Amino acid sequence: MTDDLVPLPPQIQGIPSPRDVSTMLISNLAVRVHYARTARGDVTQPEDVNALVRALGGAKEMLDEYSRAFATAAREAVHYLEEELLFAVGEQDGVPLSGLKVPDLDGTDLVFTLMKPKTHTVDEPQVIDVAVVDALAAARDTEPAQEPDESNAAYLDRYERWMAGVVHMAVNTVIGLGSYSMQVSKVRAYAVELAGRGADTLASVVRGSITTKDKYTGTKFERKERKSK
């Protein structure tokens, strides 16, 4: 089956291996540039390089076109490979259900690997709420008040709720003035810090603000040496 899928049409099946083609092209280019420069002689004015620059520019453009032609065909091969993967393992919403390893006859394996990097999002308002509560608690610890009676306790509760709203609005206003995003590693570290101070409920809220999902971005296809048992 593999021999029937030679990617070169009959007109160019006699072409050497890619490595040999590269070697020949580079060698031929070097020889031709050397002959052209020898025939030209010393460069005494800018116009003396015009002829070779035109030739080299044309050569580069032609080689780029061949490169794009082979790259386009390679992408088509990848497309067919991905279809074969779906045939083999099934799919859900266009995402393969698993990767695949196909042993080749030369002792290597053709490996399909699903690219599913984890993406993290943080519920930033949720973390801000905790930071505000944490800051108010720290303020109370810094300047402990006298034991209030019931009426004072109710007043302090209303006051702290009002202050929390003010602080929250101020923080959101500042964040809204430019680009800002919380770093997942630092949010996790903050949760650990809170737990280390005994604020386990707040730590749980901060930790719960992080959502982690696998985002399918495509399939990686590569040839690997087969591992011996």
C-alpha cells in the first residue's frame, strides 16, 4: 500500500532524494555565482552587481515557488492523515477520541498525538472579593476596637459591607483603565497563603476561581524510533 502512494507523479518520479536535490541545488548555485563573479571582475560601481542580483532574485523566487508547491502537497497529506485518524479512533464534535500509533516496516512508529494544552481562566471578581475581605480583616487586626455592644456590632457590619463595596468598585475601576489579567500561579500562591493563615474558607474561594480546560488545537504527526521492550 505504501509503495502505491509515492507522492510524485510519473513525470518526476526519477527525481533524486530530497537531500540529494538540496545538495545539488546549493552546489550548482555556488558554481554559477562563482563563474558569474569571475566573468564580471571587480565591482567598481553599484551598477556592476545589477545583472547577478537580477539572476539571484529570479532564482530565489523560483525556488520559493517550488518550496510552496511541496509544502502545499504536504499539507494535503496531513489532511488525509487526520481523516485516517478519525476513521481509526472515532471522533466527537470533530475531535479525535484518542491518538494512534502505527508501526512502520522499517522499525519506526508513525505517531498521532492530540494537541490539547490546558488553558486556565480566573474568575477575577471572585478573587477581588476575597482580597477585599482579607484586607478588611487585616485592618481590624491592626487596630482592634473595643468590644462593641449589639447596636455597635450591627453598625460595624453595615459599615464594613459598605466599605467592601467601595474598595471593590475602586479596584475594578483601576483594572478597567488598562490591560490586566491575573496570573494563575500567583492566584494559587495567594490561596496557599490564605490557608497558611487559617483563612481556609477564603482560600477555597480563591482556589475555586481557577477553571482549567483542555483545548484541542490539532493533531501532531511524527515518526519515532520504536522503543524496544
